[in-house]
Amino acid sequence: MAPSPFPPTTEPGLIDAARDGDAAARKALVLAHQEPLFRMLVRLSSDHELARDLSQEAFVKALNALGGFRAGAAFRPWLFKIANNLFLDHVRARRPESLDALLEDGMEAGGEDAAIVRTPLQLDLEAALTLLPVSWRQAIVLRHQEDLPYEEIAEILGVPLGTVKTWIFRGRERLRELLGG
């Protein structure tokens, strides 16, 4: 394969170099995206350990699948979609048997040190988010906590733009009900 026409500091150049097996380029891609990916997964799952595991698994899958990555496409939405699918697989495999189990899981997630730095409103919001349907929660987190545009959210979730807008609207309304606002 011919050398990439992009300098290795640009994302397309890093992707090309990583595709060719360049360990430094793979590391640079991970470093560039690990924090936002981890943050998104923590907000979706309310579980730091699970988010760490899913982040690692998403990077492994993405880096191993770079050969099929579409040239010119943005890496972040592709990576987030991989992570989102892993999260959905986890949710499907571990459906709670009752609302009490879901609430209990939400309270245990994050560990003791995570609760110390959160305000009561943040804890209420995190608990309320766990009560939303997964699709609404995903859309809310990606829009309001990750500041992604609606079009990118639609790409990540693999649904039409109108569906994303509907999920965000319904999610906001349900959060208002749950939080008494």
C-alpha cells in the first residue's frame, strides 16, 4: 500500500497509518477519543467499570475493523456507534427483572467515590436517566451531555433524524416528570 498523502497528525492520516499497523497511530486514535467515549458510556450506564470495559472493547473492535472503515468518514461517530451497540448488547443480556432491581443497580453503579463528588440533583438526574427507555437515554446523553449534533446522533444510533428528535423530546418530557420540574 502506498504511503498516506496525509500527515500522520491528521485523523485521516492516523487512520491510514493505523490501518497499516502503525502502533503509534493506533495509540494516537485511542488517546484522541478515549475520554469522550468513556464519558458517554458512563452516562449511558451509570457504571464506571462497565464503561471502562465497553470503551476498551469498542476500541479493540474499531481498530481491528479499520480495514472496513469508509475513507473520508468521521471516526468518532463510527467509534461511538460501535460502543453504543456494545452497550445495547449489554443491556439486552442483562435486563432487570423489576424496577427495584434497576434502581438498586443505578445506586450501586459508580462506586462510593463517584457519589462524593456529585450533587443531589446530579444523582437524581442519573437515577432518572436509568428509568428512561434505552433509546431515549442514548439520545439525551449524546445530545445534552456530549453536545453532538442531531445528525451525528442519528448516524450513531442508526435511526432517522426525526426519530432522534422525537426521542430527545420524549426523554426531556419524561425527565421533567421524574424530577418534578
